[in-house]
Amino acid sequence: HLHTTKGKGYEPAEKSATIWHAPGKFDPETGERIIADTSNQPPKYQDVFGETLLELAQKNPKIVGVTPAMPTGCSMNIMMKAMPNRTFDVGIAEGHAVTFSGGMAKDGLIPFCNIYSSFAQRAYDNIIHDMALLNLPVIMCLDRAGLVGEDGPTHHGAFDMAALRPIPHLTIASPMNEHELRNLMYSAQLPG
């Protein structure tokens, strides 16, 4: 059994492992993060997801959120702050996130399970056996589908469509922009 220290050897990362997991650009000598001015940019896709999920949850008490250790990256932290009893970070356990969501769906809840596309591969068996074959109404939101730039090749979601298309009882949608993402989220939580 090994005990590790995240960021070992780089003091800023040792002090704040969450921020330094994916810090963006920074000065390695000072540890100062170089924050770009995004005031003229459209909202981030994941922020549109997070804000929309909170909107939906405020209107429907059956909606819950599930993420495997990526609440900030997928912006589920927005709902976590407002409704901590209805959002669940299950840790680095993508398979468990799907099975946990399936259990909640079986009990009548409407889970939005957000997993980075490249890490959904880890939950493939669970998607098939603990969700799809049971025809459970879990809303899977695969973040970072396609090529994802600075996150690099370990985070490219290049296999999701090919892997998920043969699975029965799945409806696959790929929103082309933030407006369509909101519409799909609203539609997905409707009965039937």
C-alpha cells in the first residue's frame, strides 16, 4: 500500500492539489497562475451544463447529479453548492457512478451522471448491465467528447460514439452548441 502526496516536489501543488490538478498556464518559478481574461468569451460548455442542471433541479425535486471526482471540471460544483444533498461526488469510480445512478433511477429519481468521455470507457460494463439492459432513465452527460485541446490525448473522447451505439435502450445526442445542450437537458428529463 502506497501513500502519495499529490504535487510532491512542487510547493504550490502540494499546498493546493485541486487547483494544481489542471492549473492552465503558470510561471513555474513563482507558482503564479496566469489567468486569461475571459470576460469577452462565451460561457464554458461545462458551465452551461452546471447552470442548466441547477435550474432543472430547482424545478424538479427528483433530479440529482452524480460525478466521479470531477465536480469542478464538469461544473457540477454549481449544483453542489446550492443543493449538496442532491449531488454526489463518488470519487474516481466511473463504474460506481453509473451503477449508483441506475439505483437512484430505479427508485424514481432522475440522475444526471456526468463523466468525462474518455473515462466512460471504465464504466462500459456498468453502462450495459446496470443501466441500459434494465432500461433505466439515467441521463449520461459525457463531458469533453471529441478532441479536447489542452487536456491532451488522455482526455480525448474519441471512442464514445462507436462504443455506445451498439448498446440497446440508449438514445445518443450530441449538442452542437450551448443552446442545444440546454434544450437536450430539458428534454432528457421529461417523462417518456
